[in-house]
Amino acid sequence: MPFAKDIEMNAGTVATGREWPGPGSAAEQIVDPPRYGRWVAVVAVAIGLAWIAYQLLTNPGFQWDIVFRYMFSAPVLQGVAMTIQLTVLVMVIGIVIGIVVALMRMSSDPLLNACAQGFVWFFRGTPVLVQLVFWYNLAALFPQIGLGIPFGGPKFFEIPATVAISSFTAAMLGLGLNEGAYMAEIIRAGLLSVDNGQTEASKALGHKPFQTFRVIVLPQAMKAIVPPSGNQFIGMLKFTSIASVVALHELMHSVETIYNRTFETMPLLIVAALWYLIMVSILSVAQYFIERHYLKGWQPEVQPQLQP
């Protein structure tokens, strides 16, 4: 029978130990189909990149001499430093608030759960620009900010709101509280990704609740928390440009101050864009290494190839 003969031939091939796939095997005869669409896309991308390079080199509107003149000027560098400082502080506030709110949302206490849901609903539901302007103009509602007994009681400490809420404070509060709402959902999703059996096993070993969270749950949740948190960090670096509306001297406000005086708008916007690209690139590299660290032990092992 032909089928039996084929089985005998295949068995003979395995028994003789010949390499597979061999020169005459079916695997060697497989030919990839022509990919005309890929070549068309390559040509289109090449033409687009060539046009962009041509414009960058020949268009006088870019004014590269002005770009290089202001790239490392003192006002721009001060704006870069303020942007980095604000981003780090806002992310620290957001992460701390996010951890607390996430644990409240996962609590079995209905009051804590309701408060956490209300916090996320409010600060995630209102635009961050509105929050910034609100905090900056808080003195219109509360001219004095103090500490004391509420409902008309005596005050132990009091300070004018215009002194307490500066441009930096308003930006830090607006961006930090808004970021805390988003980080709470990211952290909660990461904690929920850990199987409940891990917590039960930790309890069986006699670990306390905080020890279970710190040693067992959080390290496993980090693989789900780090990627979106890195994206939030990068996004926050760019969102700090919104703080220019409250006259905070971050990067965007610094270049705005210069081009409002010199009317060199496009070159100064290019300076800001280049600095944002540099900072985002550095953060992207850091995010890559942090993700790789927390993915150790979770990536599938590469199986060695079978030898004939």
C-alpha cells in the first residue's frame, strides 16, 4: 500500500539518522509569497523621510542658527530643571496617593471603598487644566488658609492663600492629585493580577498582612504596574507644559517668554520639542531596564533546538 510504503520510508529516514530538513525535503521547498505591499510601503516611507530631511535642510523657516543659540541658554536650562523637578515630585505624590487609594478601593470596608471611588471619579473626571487654574485661584474661595476648629472655631495657624498657593504649589497639587487617581487604578489592576493563592500561601507561612503585601504581592504585581506607570511618568513629563498657564517657569513657559520678546516662535518651539525628546528618550531607556528587571522569571524560556 502506498501509505504504508510512505511510513516505511519515513521510518527509514529517522532510523538512518539523516538530517531534517534535508536538501530535498518539503521544508526546503517552501517559498515565501512575493510581498508587493511591503515594497510599496518601503518606497512610500523612504520618499516621506527624504522629503522631511530635505525640508529640514533647506527650509529657512526652521532657523537652525537660532535653535542652536537658545538650546543651552540659561533660561531654557532653568526651565528644563524645573520640568524635571516638577515631574519627579508630582509622580511621587501620585504614586503615594495611588497606593493608598488602591488599597482603599480593594478594602472590604464600604466607607473606604466609597471614598476611594469618589476620589477617582472626581479627579479623573475633571480636566487637569481646570484643576490647575482652580488651585491657582483658591484665594477667591478661601482668602486665608488655617488650622483650627472648624465651623467658626478658633484658629491655631493661619496664612494668606496667595502666599501658600504659589504657581509651583498649584501645579504640584493639580497634577499630583490628578495623577494619583490614575495611578490608583494602575496599582489596583496590578494587585488584582496576583493570584489569591499567593496571599493564602503567605498567610499559611505566618506572614503578617503588611509583610504579605511587601514580600509576596507587590513584587509579583510590579510586572503589571511598571509598564503603565512608565507611560504615566513619560506623559507627566509632557503634561508639565500645562503649568505654563499658571506662570510656572518650566520649559514651555521659558521658551514662551523668549519668543514673546523676540518673535522667534518656531525656533523656540523646536528647542522645547528637542528637550522633551531628549528627556523622554532617557526615561524610555530607564523604563526598558526596569521592566526587564521585574520580568525576570516570568519570560518563557527559549527551548533549545532539537538536534538530529
